[in-house]
Amino acid sequence: MAERIVGQPPVTPRPLRALMRPLFQSAAGMSVQQRFIETISANIANAGTTRTAEGGPYRRQVTVASGTRTETYTDRTAGRQVYDPGHPDANEMGYVTMPNVDLASETVDLMVARRMHEANATVFQVAKAMLRRALEI
């Protein structure tokens, strides 16, 4: 029997962890896509918000992923100006600054994030079925 040195990993990998890796990876992917979906949904929900607690119109949020880490940033680009002198948030010239949210691009981003979430869920289900089948052998 080989002698194991304390502090070093075992000679043989743990088979259960290796079998569970696809489940962990697809679950992490679903978590990342869920964050994208939440951010995009907030952007769509606030596409018409011209007044926030911070003052001014809603600013689009952008989520960026690096591996399984996500960070959300505020998009500082200016929103479009709409002439509406009767609007409560209109300036002295009658223009209202709208949020910098483009509903068309947000909808496309939402569709992509949803499809990626579904793909990860499918991988999870297939890996789970394979593990179940392996236990039957």
C-alpha cells in the first residue's frame, strides 16, 4: 500500500465529485443566467421611469459575467429627450429625459439569457439522468 503524505491530495480522484461536476457546472451557469434575467427584467420594468429616488430618469443596469462571478454596473449613457411640456418631469423647454433603456435590445438580451438558462437546465437534467442510470448498473 502506498504511503500518503499529509497535506497532499489522494492518489486517486474522488469519483463522486467527478460524477457530480456536470451538475455543479450547469447549476452555476443557471445562476449566472438568472442574474442576467433579473437585471434585464428590471431594465424593462423601468423603461418608462423618469423620476427615481436618486433624481433623474432610471439608468440602465448592465450585468457582466466572468466565469461564475457577476457584477452589475450602471450604464451612464444619456437617455433620449422627448418633447412633452405637460409631463411633470419636463424641463423649462418642455423636454423630458427618458431612461437609456432600448426595449428591443433588452428583449433580445432576455431571449438569449432565457435560452442559455434552458440549455443549462437541460444539461443538468441529462447529467442527473446519467448519474441515476450509472447507479442502476
